[in-house]
Amino acid sequence: MARINDNGMVVLKERYLFRHEETGISESPEEMFRRVANSVALAELNFGDENQNLAWAEKFFKIMDELLFLPNSPTLMNAGTPNQQLSACFVLPVEDNTEAIFSCLKTAALIQKSGGGTGFDFSKIRPKGDNVANGGKAAGPVAFMKIFDVMTENIRQSGKRRGANMGVLHINHPDVEEFVNSKSTGKNLQNFNISVGVTDAFMHAIKHDSSWDLIHPNTGKKVKELSARSLWQSIIRNAKNNGDPGLLFLDEINRWNPTPKIGIISCTNPCGEVPLLPYEACNLGSINLAKMVASPYKKTVKIKWDLLENTVNTAIRFLDNVIDVNTYIIPEVEQITKGNRKIGLGVMGWADMLIELGIPYASDEAVALAEKLMRFIKDRAWQTSQNLAKTRGVFPNWEKSTHFPDFPLRNATCTAIAPTGSISIIAGVSSSIEPLFALAYEQRNVLDKRSLKHINFSLIEYLKANSIYTEEILNCINARGNLKESNGLPKETKELFRTALEINFSDHLKHQLAFQMYTDNAISKTINLSSSASKYDIDKAFKMAWSGKAKGITLYRDGSKSKQVLNSGIGFPSTERTNCKVCTV
């Protein structure tokens, strides 16, 4: 079993380890991985015998137990328990009538209670002040979003964590200005990420300084005309001041929609990495790239391509199995989820891998490797999905998909890069494809009101491997969270360990765009900007994302929220990262 550090054990005990009601005793991490592996392997009985089931259960256990791969949180929490809801991501339709809206609200509550996150496109709701049948006036999308927000505030995912939502409004909706400003006070919609659904036509209107029409969603008639650039500046101002809204590039998303005959995509899951059709759900998992390096920090360092390939193959089969052993909240979700069989395999520990290889994040070499690595993962993922299709059959909607007839796949999508907020803590590595936020930092409210203090152990190991570790350097890291003020360190060391706010936003985006080239779904990545970032910087970042064919963008200017989750510097010395395998002390 791979060793799990103190923070990983705190997260596991608080959220993941199943507690037996009769004895009050929680399972160990090893028992958790065994529970999940055995549950997911039951799908093998649909296609083989008991021996095959047992063999794959062991393979699934191994990649989790060695922290090579971890599935999304609902699978870790729920597989093999009475709550067998294993999907992380859902999108629910919101229609323009009271009955449908509150039916959606009920379904969302059930999903969030079971551990899933929900995305909603509110663009079909008539604008605020519009006439309604009883002679009154419509409340508008933002008012209904507040109702969904209150629901989420009072529903805990799987009884263990607060829910999460994505709220989307189309750029031509009459209430788009209110939507853009809806989080400006920092007090509203605390359980929502919000994104404007932007089209290529709008981006061209900005470029040419054209007017922009706001269209009634029901009648198709123009309600208002305004300056595209004026609306754009409002988006930029709010993104600068509080991090919302982000942007979804709807045309780019639908250019890569694998099932356009089934429906058009207008929304994503809460973190933006999975564009989904109405009622669709998706299962995610992430490969730990920090485990894919041989001889780290040495001249003989290299990537373990064979181990990576084997992990991809096993993980894709694991995620496909999850679809079949899953429990679905309502029939509509089961129908389209099994019809398309979307899965999303991604990565975590990217920053740690680069450090192990001696490659700075803000370098052309890193971006080139990102492209090469994700192409490798996608190629192997698709090959595994094709192999599964030979024995299990293609996904039911295959003949209606863009994969028909050339690519007989088991899954409409295979890859997505999630933020890995919790599972990367369990694995003890950097999150997703993000650079290191800091070399030492405090993560607030990760477990209700508790905070976790993190120190980057790749740095400690690197300094020791190069015989330049000192207590003075450690104290500097703990106090500041970076190496900028550390005297006596080689320039290449400081360059290798540059943190998120020391890296230009364009380098952040280059990584997102490189990974996106070979990612079927999308990427959840925060484009970090310093507190001094200007509106011009945000304008440039948004336009770079669109022109670079990103499917969406979320950015955050340091200090723009009064309650910031991550804060550099921790003020405590600690280089321990091990726990007892059995008792976790």
C-alpha cells in the first residue's frame, strides 16, 4: 500500500472511510479501496465468469491502493455501500414553468444528497418582469437561482460535504446583465459557479464593436439592443472583482459534441470539465502522474510509459464498469447516461511530475510534454474503449454519434481533466494540471470550518537529493510559501519551484490549451492572476482562451474574494509525510 500523509488521512476519515453503524468502527484506507474495487468489478459478471470478476477486482484494487489512480469522490464514498450513487457530474434541464422548475429542484436535491454535483442552464426561463399567465410578473432566472442556492446550502453531498452547482445563462438572454452582476457583492449564490454561455458571434461582435441583441427565449424576438463591448466589459469587471463569471465557449463545445443528433450541449458540471446533455451524468477518475516517473530528481530520470499505459487501460475499464454498477436517481438520467456511456479519465500531480523531471512549469518544454502526455493517454483510452466495444458492444447511441462509422467505441467520451480537489489531497500530490499554488499554504474550510496546512514534499525531497536542504530554507518556505526571498539557492531551483502567482497567466493558459487538444470533454483549471492584474489582463486571458479553442475559462485574481480558500504561508515546520499502514497514526 502506498503511504498516505496526515492531510490525506484527515480527509479520508472525515469524508470517505465507511463507518459501520453497529460497531462504530471506520474502515481503513486499504479496506476502502477493497470495498470500491469489489463493487466496481461486479460489472464483470455481465460479460465473464467469477474468475474474471475476481481478477479485475484485484487489478482495480492495486491501482487505487498504490495511488496510481483514484476515481471521483462519490465512487470512493459510496461504492459497496447502501448508497450506490457513484457519479460526480450531472446536468439537469430547467424549463420555463413552475412545476418543471421545482421538479428539477427536487431532483437536484436528491443528486446532491447522494454525492453528485449539478449544472443548470437557466436560459429557457423568461426574463424578469415578463408577463405570466396569472397576470403577474416573472421573477427571472437569477431569482430562481437563489432558490436553488438555498436548497444546496441545506443539503450536504452524501451527508459529508456541501453541494456544488454550475449556473449558465446564454449571452443573448435579456437578463444576462443581471446574471453577470449576480455575485458582485460576494454574498449571493455562494453555492454556485456561474458562467456565461458565449458564442463565436458574440466574440466577433466584440472585435468589430458591434451591437448585440438580447432575445426572448420563448418568442425569439429582440427585447433589447446593447453594445457588445459594454457587456464584455461588465463580464471582465466582475471576473476581476470576484472571480465570476467564467465563460463557456458554446460553439467550441458543440464542435466536439459526440452526439449532436441526440442534443445540443449548453451546460457543464459545476467545475466545467464535463459538458453534458440534459439529464446526463458522467463518471470521472484521475491518474497520479507523480507516480509515473522513474529516478526522480536524478540525471537518469524518465517517464514510466509502460506503467502509464497499463494504468490508463485499467482505469478506462474501471470507469466503464461504474456505469453498470451505478444506481441512478431518476430514469431519465439512467437512460441517457447508459445511452452515451461518457467517462472522463484525467490526471493529477502534473506539477509534481514536472518537478521530478526537472522541467519548469512556465517553459515551452513543459507545454510540449503536456501535449505529448495527453495524446498518449487519449490514444490508449480510445484503444481500450474500442477493445471493450468488441466484447461488450458499442455505446447504444453510437450510430447517432460522430464516431460512427469509423470509431466503434464503448464510450462517447473517454477523457476529462477534473480539479481533483479532494482526491489529490488523499494522493498527496498537486491538484489536476495546476502549478503549485504555494510551497507551503493553508487551505481553509476544506472540511467545513477546518483548515489543512500543506507543505510541498517534492521540494523537500529535491533539496535533499541535491544536498541544498537547510532549516533556514524550510523556515522561509513556511513563512512565505515561495522561494523568492531565499538566498543562496541556484537560479534553476527557484525557476523549477515557481508558484501559481509567480507564473504569468499566459503560461497557465498554454497548459490548459495543450491538454485540451487531446481531451474529449473539457478541463477544469483556474487561471491565477496576481492581485495587481488589470482589466486588460483579464480581457487578454479570455480572448486567448477563445482563440486557442478552449471550451471554457475560469480565472481568479488573488485577493478578490474576502474569504479566500488558499493562502500562502503556514508558519509551521514539518517534513513528515508517512503514516502507519494499519492504524494511520
